[in-house]
Amino acid sequence: MRFKDKVVVVTGGSRGIGKSIAESFSDEGATVIVTYKNAIDESYFDSKNIKHYKCDVADAKAVGELVDALVKEFGKIDVLVNNAGITKDGLLMRMSEDDWNAVIDTNLKGVFNFTKAVTRPMMGKKSGKIVNITSISGVIGNAGQANYSASKAGVIGFTKAVAKELASRNINVNAIAPGFIETEMTDKLSEEVKTNYLSNIPLKRFAKADEVAGVVKFLASDDAAYITGQTLCVDGGLVM
Ligand code: NAP
């Protein structure tokens, strides 16, 4: 029960990696709040005692209001996991401005919105852990993902800058760059793309979402108190 008495917010926690992160913190005693944009299986999350709020991470006003309400209700936020993310893949030549904006607004501006909103309450109590879910696409770039790679590289730079700003307040800010994790986001990739990925992964398998969740918990724990501004690749050795 490492996270007993901790309040943890996971953005985009209704499915995939975020859902696994939320359950994993809840299993270790945390009060967990997830956000989502479209829909959530309310009865499932209620049965797990995980609170859920509809809130588009790209909407700064909605994010600010939600964080204020959460601090009022739960007294504090100890851990923020910026996980919400989308892809709208396509070659640059054919990429629409809408697809560029949607990905940057969700994946990068969303991280800015939530991090900015939790900064004041975390600074007030002089402690906090922020874990940003980026991607190896932001580390090495991926053809067909100019928008996504740019957003995720932006998150890595953002993580470093904010880690420096908040270090004196005992707030750790780190990022995790997953490789290929089995979720709805990767289900939609073609067999050809999946086979190509697999052949380049030294561990010769894709990961389950809970293999990311474990690393998030490590970075949010006291075991990682002396780590800040870092990006950990959780990718079976794909990037090294
Ligand atoms: P996923 O299965 O598609 O789930 C995405 C989650 O984000 C959902 O809960 C979704 O909620 C939420 N979301 C999307 N847009 C949002 C918005 N504007 N505001 C609030 N919530 C929003 O994705 P995933 O595979 O679990 O990915 C999670 C994170 O890991 C993303 O940041 C992704 O880029 C990153 N990642 C994934 C992989 C991978 O292999 N799967 C690899 C590297 C990085 P709704 O259902 O309500 O839209």
C-alpha cells in the first residue's frame, strides 16, 4: 500500500495505459481520479472506487475548474499523470491543419494545461510528482507521425524545463516514453507496421499496459525521489 493517503490524477484514464495506471495506483491504496473526453464505463470505475470526470485536456478553462474542484474535495493532489493522448497519422504532405492542431492540442497543450493547474497546489505543500507519458516517436521520430512526434518531443522538452522550475519546491517531473503497448491506439495499426516494429524490438514482444503502470508508480514513489527531468523509455530495447 505504497500510495495510501495519496491523491492521484490520471488524465485519459478511461481506457488503455491510463486505465491500467489508475487501477494500479488504486490497488496500492491511493485515491484515484481519472479524466476522459468522450465516454467511460461508469459502473466499472464506480465498482473500483475510482472517481471519474469528463474533461477535455485541451480546454484550459475546464481543466482549471476541475483541478480547483478536486483540491477542494480531496484537499491536495500528490501525483499527476499526464497520459491522455491521440494519434491522427498521415504523411506530412497530406496532413490537414485540423489533424495537426488536434494532436498538438491534446498531447502537448493538454500537458501544459494540467501541469500548470496542479503547480500551485503542489508548490503550496512543497511536494508533488508529475509523470508525463510521451512516446519513443518523440525521441526518434516516426514517418507518418509528424504531428504526434512533434507533440511528444515537445512533452520531453516541457518535462525538462518544468523539472528545473519546480525542483526547489520538491516537485519531481519526469516522462515515460513507451514503445509499442497493446491498446486500442495500437490495435488500429496495420499488420505490416506491427510486424516491422516487432522485428526491431530486442525483447521480441509488445508490452502490456501494466508494464508502463509499474514504471509510473516507481517515478511517483519515494524510491525515485532523486530523479527529475528524465525520460525513461519503456520499449523492450527499441531505442537505445
Ligand atoms: P488509448 O487506448 O487510445 O486511450 C487514450 C485515452 O486518452 C482515453 O482514455 C481517452 O479518453 C483519453 N483522451 C484522448 N483525448 C483526450 C482529451 N482531449 N481529453 C481527455 N482525455 C482524452 O491510448 P493508449 O494507447 O492507452 O495511450 C495512452 C498514452 O500513451 C497516450 O499519451 C499515448 O500517446 C501514449 N503512448 C501509447 C503507446 C502505445 O503503444 N499504446 C506508445 C507510446 C505512447 P476517451 O476515450 O474519452 O477519448
